[in-house]
Amino acid sequence: MNRTYEWNFPLPRTHTGMLQGNGTFGTMIWGAGSVLCITIGRADFWDHRGGMSWREIAENMPRASLHGQAGNEIIGLWDGLALEESHPHHSHLAGIVPFDVFPLADPRWQGILTRSLDNWIYHGIGLWSGWCVPRAGADFQG
């Protein structure tokens, strides 16, 4: 069976790319200008070097990557990078919903969570991927 896929370039980030896969092997095709990028993944490839147990992870990992001065922190995308524009997804807030990892009774975390959600709302939906809209509606309904 022949199939034709059409995507309008540029696709400047991996999250905007064309997905191809068969359940075990997958690619994401993306790029801009004269650069074509192909990100390759394989479902059965695992890192066999070992690592921390789930208990060690829970005890030693921070609840979130925080960004900003003490008393004015927000949840960052990762260490050293705050949400500075609308972003294709909002997984940096997954600790709020669905994972519920924050002590909501702690005033410090209440402030961090409020500032983080305010920052996310401020930047709006401009660059969200398609699945962000229903997820945001389900996760953060009022």
C-alpha cells in the first residue's frame, strides 16, 4: 500500500516533526532550511548499566527543577531553564497533575505552584502541540 505524507516545513523542533513507526522502531522527521533531521528510537533498547531503585529515586531526586531567586522560584523545564515562551507541551507541570508529588500544605510549595501556573498561563497556548489542549482542560479544570 502506498502512502504519501505531506508536512509544511520548517518543522524547527522535534515535537513538530512527522512520526513514523511500527511499535518497535520509530523515527521523527523534522528540520528547517536546508537541514533535515531524523530522530531514531527503538522501544526495546534499554540502558543495562544499572541505576537507582525506585525507592532511591523517590528519596534522592528533587520534586522539580526550580528556577529563580529563593522565594520567587517557578518550576522550570529543566535545571537552569524557565518557561520563557509558549511551549509545545507542559510536562514540566506533570508533578502537579497527574503525579501529585508536591506537599500542597507547605506554604513554600504553594507559592512555587501558583507562580508556575501563572507563568504557564501568561505565556498562553501559541506553540502548544495538539494534545496539550485537551490535556490542559482535563488536568487544570477549575
